[in-house]
Amino acid sequence: MRVLGVLGAAGIAPAAVLTPVRRRDDVVVGAVASRSGARDYADRYGIPAAYDSYAALLADPSIDLVYNALPPSLHAEWTVAALRAGKDVLCEKPFTMTAAEARRVAATAEETGRRAVEAFHDFYHPLQGLVRGLLAEGVLGRIRAVEAVFDGSNPYEPNTIRHEPSLGGGALMDLGCYPVHWVRSMFGEPTVVRAEADRNPSGADLTMRAELTVGPDAAPVSLHCSMVEGVALRSTIVVQGELGALQVENLVFPSAGHSVRLTLGDVPHVSTVAGRQTYDHQLEAVLAALDSGAPLPTEGDDPVLNMAVIDAIYAAAGFERPWS
């Protein structure tokens, strides 16, 4: 029986780990740590232990798996600390603030023999498995163009995690990291050509538009993410190939409804894929990998490469990132 500890009394934790854990009999949540309100959070969600410091949770010998739900600015520091304390870590996206930080985390995982996994829950749903399979089979022939979009309204509030650059805020960090990961996992490592952003008063990107290329033919990729107030929630990828087109709607939360539209020639075929909540698939994959020792696609070099693309997009958009 694995015992999971939660770093940060975060709003995402109930959906991401607390509820999926309750649906299993091979893992329990043993503790939560927060600098304020840990006991209230623990009582609300039925967590046995509450710590008022992250170090205290890492010192708990019963905890063997840590879910890092802290702000991105604290991901590297406390993931490294957890690894050095002998814990495996499932770290919320974005993995770190920069690729340099991600490399430090990956090196620590290698050094300690523990695991540090980036929480791209959508990757583990059968929907993305199907999409990756279709593209790997070459059903579209040579890729001509790709469009990847993740938009979701998040009204600007100063001094909040998603809107302060120093905390890891911005549309690219919060939303765009997903389409960056789709592009990389489906087509290989991209090249960033150009990017532009609309910024909030704190200097973080409210909207990011980037142009990339992938593959030996340098197929163009349009990547868009926005958290502008009122923008419709959308997570979509459209792939144009020499033999047809593929459009997938709602890659991030497919259990809430999704569609796969594959058009070959002039014949469209629309389908869906059976599956559970993405977070259930993710937890299952992580626990299986820990038991077997097999590597996961979202650990090792993968988080480093994802952050490298994010770094390159910010640089192309003219962002000066003093923490990089």
C-alpha cells in the first residue's frame, strides 16, 4: 500500500489525486502540508495528517509518494527536496520555471534513484493514445500543417499564481504547456520560429501565439493559448496531411465530452474513445510504473524538453525572464 502526501492545499488536488485515490485500494492519502490552513484542508477532505511546513511532510517516514501542487516557482525546490528525502514525486505542470531547473530535478532523480513525473494527466487517456497511434501509422500521409489550441477564461487578478510571472503565471505556463506537449509527443521536437503575446498588468502573458515547425519537412505548427476573460474553453488539435485531416476536440478533459474527426479523401468519420477520468488513468500509470520500475513518458528528459520549448517561445516573444 502506497501512502501519498500532498504538498500544498491546492484547489486542483481533489480532482487530480484525492478523488482518484479514493477509487483505488492500493494507495491512500496520508498527509497534506501547507503554510496556512493545512488542518482545515485535511479535515475537509478526510486526510489523516496535516503539517504546517513542507519539510515536516517530507520527514514523515510513512509517505513514499509526493504530489507537488505548489506554485510553479516552488516546483523545482520542493521536488528536489522530496527526491532527496527518498520520495517519488508526481509534480504538477509546468514541471519547473525553466529548462535549467528541470535539468536539475532530472539530475536529482537520477542521482537518488527516485522518480519525478510531470502531471500531464491528459497524456494517459486512451484518446491521446488513439491520436498518437493514428499519426504513427501515417494515415494522413505527409504532415502539411498543425494547429494546437488550449484556451480557458481566467480573469486577471494581481498577486495570484496564474497571473504573476514570478510565481510561474501566464497563459503559456498554465495552458500552453499542454499543446506544447501534444506537439512534442505526436510529432517530435519542434523548432520555434516566432511568437507574440498580449500581457496583463503584471507582465504575464494573457494570450500567447507561437509559430513552430516539426518533422523533416518543417511542417508549420500554429500554437495558441489564452486565458482572457470570457474566452471559451477549448483544447483542440487539427492536423492537415496530404491524405486527409484529423481534428480532435477536448484533449484535456475528454471524459466531459470529446470527438475525433478523421477525414480521408472526402469521407469524414467521427468517433469517441471510451475511458475514465484522465486523472484516474494518470494515477494508474504512475503506480504501475513505480511497482514495475518501468519508465514513464512524462519523466526523465521529457519535462526538460517541454520546458526548453516553453523557454524558446518566451524568448521569441521578447520576454525577459530574470529567474532563468
